[in-house]
Amino acid sequence: MKRSFLSATLALVLGLGALPLAAKTTQADPWEYLQPDRDQVIASLNVVELLQRHHYSKPPLDDARSEKIYQGYLKMLDPARSYFTAGDIAEFDRWKDKFDDFLKKGDLEPGFAIYKRYLARQQDRLNYVQGLLAKGVDKLDFTTDESLLIDREKAPWAKDVAELDDLWRKRLKDEVLRLKLAGKEPKAIQELLTKRYKAQQARLQQTRSEDVFQAYINAFAMTYDPHTNYLSPDSAENFDINMSLSLEGIGAVLQSDNEHVKVVRLVPAGPAEKSKQISPADKIVGVGQGDDEIVDVIGWRLDEVVKLIRGPKGSKVRLEVIPASNAPNDMTSKIVSITREAVKLEEQAAKKSILKIDQDGRPYKLGVIEIPAFYLDFKAFRAGDPDYKSTTRDVKKLITELQAEKVDGIVIDLRNNGGGSLQEATELTGLFIDKGPTVLVRNSDGRVDVLADEQDGAFYKGPLALLVNRLSASASEIFAGAMQDYHRALILGGQTFGKGTVQTIQPLNHGELKLTLAKFYRVSGQSTQHRGVVPDISYPDVMDNKEIGESALPEAMPWDSIRPAIKPELDPIKPFLTELKNRYDARTANNPDFNFARDRLALSRELMAEKTVSLNEAKRRAEQADIEKRQLAIENARRSAKGEEPLKELKKEDEDDVMAQAEEDKKTKPEDDAYLTETGHILIDYLKLNTRLAKQ
């Protein structure tokens, strides 16, 4: 991230005199104190000016964008359409094509008015549901044949309060039923939900003007792209935590998911990743410090949850987590204990192993280099330390060691590598190509900067394959894209994340603005944005791409292309791709791990596509039993195919089970990784086909 170059713009806007605010609401209400102040007005004008002048795409601030701001704001505040009524929306609709004008004038009143109505409606709903709870959860009737629409993104707004009451009555029944199915007793459910709603009510009373301003300005900023955000003064102090959502302490990247906080990815070698107890798409529903009671955090803001999770190095945090592997209605949770610590550079270092494969009657030996991140010890590098650590230096050393062991080819494992140093992505590319461009960076003014490897000759010229997945992002995509464009390696695995944009931080008079000002392009001219890198041969996804990845984010900038930096050359891989795919299909058709991944994802997508849930307990229990039966069948099909003892029921792993499995995993060999082994088979296929062609 770069910090600033836009001071002229700031000087222009900050030089404005006092600006009149729109008339304040005179109606007496508990939220009357929430009013925009002069600093916020000036900051909003700064944001308008900066986005119009310096955002990468520079879209106009007009009526069409006003509609986007309006719809985005409503979705931010009420994503499940469970607070506002149709009457509220009819009132707000008079502003839907005027937010561009309001923002240009520094008039924040409409944004504050909508938020205050949202707070009032939230207060009403919390009062209503607590009234229902006070009668006792045992008084709820779960024998009637009712259902609840759970996918409400496009549901009609409730026509009146009575319709909202009915919706919230059903929501409460659903919450209670989920907890009952997770094994909780009525008394515990009563206590948990009462405490949850009272806590939400208490936090409602703590709403500050800054909370309103940040939400409203972000509804505006994020219509440009999901990585353009306004940071309040408090958030700006902790930018990496609050807005890039990277947590110090446990090493996880989180985002809001309606009333939950969802894990997006794990930092390689971070405490969460090393615990083996948390996975992407898991939901965090409770946080506890040390051995203290776990605090229920459903319905909390992301930054509030982050503050609870953070803490001093060496301290312990306990998280209550609903695993992503659960069925959608399965609220069964587990408690994860993690000791906070800084991620050590040496733990993220690239490492090697040997993959031994017998294929077509002869043994092969492949080198595997796992790269968890693109790292560079900047401090040692700038100090001139000749022994500074970096990805490229370490990989070069590992290649030398593998060549000494006479490997037949090398596999570079980039799975779950979220990126890092752009310089390292460029230098690592240089190890495998003669010389030339490695990545293009197009700025908002249309200028294209070319980063290149200037050294003659490739360090390694042998057979090469790259293994990627959905969590391979940013620098990983730059490196993988270059390897594909230079036809230097087979790219295998899953479609990568798709983040191909560059952000900068711009200080404001009040807070900061993170804005997108450039875009990455591969040397072929294709963007890595949105689409990521598409493998030459795709493996079954282990997670739903619709849930994780750039394309899953609202207003994600599109894929596009510019003029290529290299001339197209004859692709030595393309003539063999059809045959390689045919062999892959034949080999994996009955592979237990590949079939397990396919079947599990198919079931997950089927369940996620369901829009309603039954509120009849007998039906719901029967549905859950059926889902668990199908999950068990998928698991046992894999176990039987591997000659393992089938399970009688699905196990809910506790911490001891996970730790024991983690110790067992340390003893596993590369050959035990089905995706890695198949990558080795494909590389050997290519090696043999290429050799056969050379002999003809």
C-alpha cells in the first residue's frame, strides 16, 4: 500500500469554508443525537473528489450511481429485508436518484435519516422478539406445518408491522429449532437467545454518529468496487484489522455474512492455520478470552468481533465456530482454543519434499516445493544484509537440492497462498523464463507499467507443474499467469481467487480512504481480476466458488484485457492437453478422494439452493437425518474405496480429535495427498508424451 500522492486534491477541498447542513430532524426520538458534523461533511466532499479524480475506473457520479448507492445502502443495513417496511421504502424512494446531488453538496442528512429509521425498526424488532421469548421457548408450537423463507435478498418488503411480526415470530422459531437440533436444552436456549437480544439492544444504544457516517460513505465508496472503503479515524488506526480484515493474533481473514462473521482465508503458518481446527467459510458465533465465558457474537458488527479476537501475543482466545462442512441448517458448533502469536517469517518459508510415483511400470521421482506466501524480509533487504530471506532465494536453493537428488520434474504447490510481495512474484518468475515482462500494471490514467525479469537465461528449464486452488490469490495469480502465458508450466487444480487490483491509502481530514487506483494484467494482456487464472486441467472444487473469491463480492470490477506485452509463441503444451485430460478423467473416475470432493460439493450446492426451511420439528429432524445419512454415505464410499473401516455415524470432532489428527498429518507422505499425486501423474504424462514427440 502506498500513502499518498493526492494532497493537491485535499488542499482544494479542505480549504472550503463552513458548510451548511440540511435541516435537522425536529421529531423527538431516541436517535435525535445522531447528526453529521462539519468534519464528516468535509470528509464526504473529499471522498467524492478523490473517487471522481483518482479511482481506477472513474465512473460518473450521476443518477445511475445514485440508484446503486441507495440499493447498496439498503442491502448493507437490511440484507434480509426484515426491518424496513414497504412504507419505509416508499418514503426513501424519493431520494433514490438524488444521492449523487446530496454527496456533491455535502448533504449527509438523507443518509442519516435512513440509518436512524433502521435503528428505530431494529429497536422495535428486538422489543417484539424479547416479548415472545419472555413467554418461554417451550410455548412455541413446532407441530404446525409452517415454513420460513431464508433467502430474502429479493423478497418483497413487509407491507406493514403485522407482517414483520409474523416474519420475526417465524425467525425466532427457526433459531430455537436450529439450537434444539444442535442438542441444546430449552432452558439453555432461552438463556442464550435472551442474552443475545439484550446484548444487541445494549449495543444499539451505543451507536455513534461516526457509525452512521462510516456506513453511509461506504455504501457510496463500495459502488466503485469492493476494495474501495472509507475508514473512520478509529478504523484508520487499525487499517489491516478493520478494513483489509486481516487479524493480528490468530492469522485469519474475516468478512461479514449477514448476522455472522465468516472466515475467508487463513494466513499461512498463522495460529489458526496451525491449529487445524478452522477452515475457510466457517462461521464464528462466539468469542471468549482465556478461560472466561464465551460471548455470543451473532448480530455483532465485524469490527466489534475483531476487537474481541485480538489480544496480546501469548494470550489465549476461544472461538465458538460452526464448521462450513455442516449442513446449512446444522447449528452444531465446536470450541476452538488458539494462542495468539505473530506469524514468523521462517514458518512461512518454502519447503521441499519428494513425491514418488510408479507409472506405466517404472518409478518416477518428482520434487515438490510448497510456497505458502510470497515473502521478503524487507528490513534485512533494506539494511543490505546479504543473507536476507525471500521466496525466490529459498526456492532457488530448493531447486538446486532437488536437482542434486535427480528428480524427473518439479511441482510447485501454491494452494492457499494468498499472495504477498509483488517483487517476489516477478523475481520468482525469472527463475523459470529466459527474460522478459512478468506483469503489467495499468494505472487510472491509462499508463501501463511493465515489470520484467532482466536476467538472461532460466535457472530451471525442466518439466514444471503448478498446483493452485481458489485461495491462491494476488501474487500467486501473477506468478501462475506468467507461467501459463510463457507456456512454462502446466497449471492444475482450481480456478484462483481473482483479485487483480491495487489499492492505496489516502489520508483525509477525518479518517482515511482506501481506493483502487490500478489493475494487474498478465503478459498476455489478460487481467487476473475477477476471473483469476483458469487451470489447464481443473480438479473438483473443495469449496463453492460462489461463496469464496473475488467474483463472490458485490460490485467486483470486471475481467478485461489490454495489449499483450509478449508476442504469442507456439504453445508446446496445447497439442497434448486433450490427451492429458482424457488420461486424467480415466485415472480419477474412480479415485475415492476426487469422487468424495465432487459428491460433497454437489450435496452442499443442492442444500444451499434451498430457499425455505420447515418450522415443523418432526419434518426438520427427518430432513436433518436424511442429510446426515447422505453425508455419511459419501464419507463411507471414500473409506470403503480406500479399504478403511466404514463409520456407523458421523463424528463431531472435538479439540483432542483434531490435535491427534494434526499430529498424524505430520507423518503423512506427499503420496497421501490425492491432488498432489494426480498433479505428479499429469506431469509425468506430459513428460512422456513430449519425449515421444521429440523421438518422432
